[in-house]
Amino acid sequence: MPMPWTYRHASKEWRAILDDLRDRMDLTSDNTAYTAMDGVLQVFRRRLTAQQGLNFASVLPAIPRAVFVAGWQVHLPPLPFAERAALVREVKKVRQNHNLTPDNAIEATAWSLRRYTNKADLARVLATLPEGAVEFWHVDVADPREIEQRIF
């Protein structure tokens, strides 16, 4: 089996993801885009068991996968999903003193990551996760081509 594209070209893929995130959230630096995405991933994983989180991580691109699992305290019990505004407030609390995360961080992260994941794999995994997971990663787009997979 050949090496997966996401491993062979992780830097190129990560650069594209960061660019998407910065543009979608109207941020000015890679650091702020990374902080926003990291916050979104942390808030999502707090709602999953370790096995559910690993299943989800397995469909992410290489670097977001690493960010998703980094520092995870798997012994903590999963939290329930909350309404979107509460989740956004939670995202903004990650590295609070260095966080310029906008209100659209969850949607922007979902939009960007959907462009670099296999749609069928993502849908399959999300369907197995707790209620609220599908809604968390839902993206409204006028043209579905916006979130077509960019890199295979």
C-alpha cells in the first residue's frame, strides 16, 4: 500500500488548511488560525469518549489529527453538546489571553476541514458519535463545490 497522501504531503496540506482558516475567519496570522482550530477541536473532543475521538481523528488530515489528540485528558468523562453560542464561548476560552477567535470559528473550521477530508468517511464516523456531533460539523453552503475535497 502506498503512503497516504496526508502523510507524504502534510506540510502542503497544512499550509492550505491554515490559509483557508485565516481567510474564512478574517484573521491575520497562522497563530490565530491555529488557536481557533485547536479550540474548536478541543471543544468537540470534550464531548467524546477516547474511542469515539480516535475514530473521528482517523478521518482527519495528518496535522489536524495530531492537534486533535495532543494533550487530551482521556480520563475525563464526555460533556454533552450544548447550544452553538455556548460552544463558541468555550472555544474562545482556549488560551484565553492569546485568543482572537471570531464567532464563526466552529463553522469556519468545519468548512475548512471538510475540504480536506473524505466526505463518506467523515459522514460514517459522525453518524456513530453522540447526538450533536453531526450538527457541530454541519456547514451551510450555497454551492456544494465550496467544500469539495481539495487534496486526495
